[in-house]
Amino acid sequence: MRRLSLAVVLCLVACDREPPRAAVPPPSPRAPVATPVQTPGCRESADGVDVRADRVLSGPIAFDLFAGTVAPESLPTVDAVARRLRECAAVQLEIEVHTEAFRTSAFNARASQRVAEALRDRLVAGGVPASRLVPCGYGESRLLTPAAGLGPRPINARVEWRRVPAASSFACPPLPE
């Protein structure tokens, strides 16, 4: 009986632990983005989307991490970003997708990469050349709030549109194996 109790206790202790997280490489250094030369028809703000020197700001983008898709209620926001990118032909973007830290690092990174690719595909379908877009899934590597507690942390699960000087030469960090 004592052995069984010890085995149960050991199992409970082992089962309660989270699996070790894979090391996430540090983010690649970003080249500074020069203040853009505004192209004709490229206003700083329109359709709820602001084109700034270092980023494009839009409303929040919800996504389904397990399906690797953009939530239907966020599609109008993504379409507004596509319209602005068509107006602002000089803007090249890194599509950053970030997650919370509930699952393994490898799962979060790969799933966020799928969402970033889905966003790129939607922008391309909206008329933005794929050569101006770089989809990067960062998973949980750049949390904005600590990963404590079990409540939702929507600030960590987010999409950011970062301007890059040349999308064709920008490299995303490698996905963990």
C-alpha cells in the first residue's frame, strides 16, 4: 500500500509540472526604418488604419490559433489594412503574430506562423503584392504581460504590423523544433 501511495504522489508531482520549454532564439535585430517618403494618395490615417514611420496601426485582429485562421469578425480590419497598403505602395511589412504562453513554445511558434501566413494570404487576395509582406510567427517569445494565472491575456495574443525597409531581405527568426 505504501508503494502505491508513493507512486501516486510521484505521478501527481510529475504530471503537475509543465513540460520544459524549448529555448526561443532572440529576435533578429531590426534595421531602422527611415521616415518614409509619402507617396501620392498615402494619407497617414484613413479607414481606421494609421501608417506610421515604423509600423501600421489597426484595430485588434482576433485569430484561431488551432485552426491557423483569422477570426471572421477581424476580416474587415484586415481588408482595411489591405486597402491602405494598396494606397501606400512604398510600405513593406513584417506581419508579426504573437501568442500567450499556455502551450509549448514550439506549438505557439508554429501556430502563430500559420496565422501570419493566413494574414499575408488575405492581404494578397486584397491586392497587396506578396513581395511587400513577410509573415513571422513569434509565438510566446515576446510577451507583453507576465504569463501568470489562468485568465485570458489578449494583450499577448496579438498581431502587429511592423514596417521593414525591404521585405525581400527580411528574415524571420527560425521556428523551434
